[in-house]
Amino acid sequence: MSRRIVPVLLGTEVGVYGMARAFWQEYHVKSYAYGTFPLTPTRYSKFIEQRCDERFADPKHFVEILNRDAKGFGDATILVIPCGDDYSLLLSAHKDELDPRLTAITSDAGVLDELNDKARFYELCERAGVPYPRAISVSGISDLPDDLPFPFPVAVKPTDAASYREHEFEGQKKAFIIEDRAMLEETVRRVYDSGYDAQLVIQDFVPGDDSNMRTMNGYVRQDGSVALLALGRPILEDPEPMRIGNYVAIISYGDEKLYATVEQLLSNIHYFGYFNLDMKYDERDGSYKLLDFNPRQGRSSYFVTLAGSNLARFVVEDIVEGKKEPAVHASRRYLWVGMSKHIVKRYTPEGDGRDEALKLMREGLVGTTLYGEHDNDPRRLYYIGRLWLSYFRDFKRYFGHRELEG
């Protein structure tokens, strides 16, 4: 590659570190992590420069800051990659106001609005003919029907995750698994009493534990063609209330049937950029139900790079090199862990997922996002070590509790 590239990554959390590490591995270039606050995962790294401003999430300052800094990168190709839902929406809404030297790796705002709203996403799944769980949407406690069209337990999730995070309340969680009518009413009441004013999705809960989940990361080129699909089987997720749904152990593998399902979905939307989606096997009908579509790579997406498909390579080949080759359908098995292997060994449920994880550990086919590449500034190692230890406390406190608390 002859032209110099500058990765501008929006966010400062673990997914940003994984993407920056991929760029460092493939191209040996430093990434610039922009955000409102310097979070631990991207601090004191030899291949990341943090550029934080408490006003960065404000649209006006967002555009001003990026345009100002674009001048300092010379004639490089500047790839602006969102690494969080909020930044994806912000970049999409304001990409036309950016300096022409900045290439925004994101779809148009209308596409992201449809994908970000869970109710509209399920309508899209219906049109595309791909499986999804039955669901209804409500705008308040008065919207709850006397009888749900599916039995308990149910899952309850906000359609607007950003607004939901801004309205805290006692017992708040990223998502809820509700066992009965009384708890459903109490949960809905607390959400709307907090000031949240978007819709909630009440969804048929697909039975089974984390071993039935699947997560997929991919990249769609500017012309709408698929460049990468990479599948993982989560075997353990974070139990901390506002991180429920974040995976902490994933085994990568391939499945052509699931790849075909996602390609069918993508053929019905005008998407561009990285994406991450979750699905779950439904033993009741033998299908994998699509649950969420995130317009950015997943926070655990470094598992794709570990398994041999470097995430950074696909955007560079698309934007800088103009390559268009058949889509990569990743298939190599590898274990990614988001915290200590001791936690994975202790808390992963008995079954073939745990058995394979232990086998991959014995074979040395295991890695993590935050440690590696000799990124060993003592300050970084100290703070990452503290973060690592905090996960032991969180699992001891929260593991097994997904109902409303407080």
C-alpha cells in the first residue's frame, strides 16, 4: 500500500482498541481515538493517540473538531470509523458537513435510523424474509395489552439505547428477562417514570442459555457488496446490569447457512461499513432468530482478527486500494476471551461450548483484545490489571441475576 492512511476511530472503549490493534498489526500505523472521555482500554497505548473533548458528542463541536484536525493529517487517506452506536448515528447524520479529506465509513442516516430502532428492524426482517422473534412495541404503561401475543418469559429492551442510558433509574439494566405480568408492569413503569420517552420492545424470549447465541461481524463495501462475514459462538456474557448482552468469551467458526441468511438481509438494505448482529437458536422451530443489528463492529469483534481475518484490511482494500474480491466467509476456530481465562473456566456452563473452549486453551488457540503487541507501558498495564480484577467482583456479585432489582 503506497498511500498513507490515518484511522480516526470514534470512541475510546475496548472495541476501539481492538480496531486500532488490527490497523497496527496489518499496516503498522497509529490510530486516533476521539471521544468525550479517555477510557481505560485506549489509554497509554503505543499505537493509539487519544483526542478527547467533553463537547465531542455535540453535533456542532463534533464536526468542528474533526474538520480542524483533518488539516493536520496532510495528504493521507483519513478513515473515520465509528465504534459505538451513538457515534455511528452522529457520524451518519453529519458526514456531509465533514472536510472532504475525511472518509466517513457509515451508511446514510435513514438506513441507520431503521436499523437502530428495534421495532423497525423487525419490520425489515419481515420484508427480507429472515427469522426474528415475535415482538410488540409500547410507548408507556397504558399501551400494555391485557394479553401478550406470546407467553412469558419475555425480553424487554429500549428502542433508543442512547436516550435510555441518559435516564437512569433504580434496577436499570441494558435488557430485562421478565417472568410474569406483575414484573413486566413494574419494569415498564420504572422505565417511563425515569423520563425515557421512546418505545420499548417486548419480545418473545427465545429459550436457552448463552450457548444458543451467535454473533456476526462483517464489512459491506461502498458499492453495497459484502466483503466479510465472520461468525462467533458466545459461550459466556457479562452479568453486570448495564453490560448484559456483552460477550466475554466467543468461539469463532463458520456456518454457510447463517451467512446466507445475513446476506439475504443485507440485500434488502443500502448498507455501507462495519456491522455486528446477534442471533439466537430457537429450538422450538430450529431457526436462528435475528435479535439486533448494530451499525459498527462489535466490542468483542477482535475475535475476527485473532481468527485470521484482520478487520482493518477490509476497509483499506475497499476505500484505498479499490479491491473487490469474493466475500470472505470466515471459518477458523479460535477462542476469544474478554477477561481472565479463570472466569471463563469457572462460569461457562457445562456443555460442548465449554469443552471446546478448554480444548482451544490447551492448544494455545486463545487470545484477548486488551493484551498483546508488546503494548506494555507500565501505566497501561496497571490500569488494565485493575480493570481485569474488577470483572472477578462483577461476576461474583451479578452472575445469574437478570431480573429487575431494587
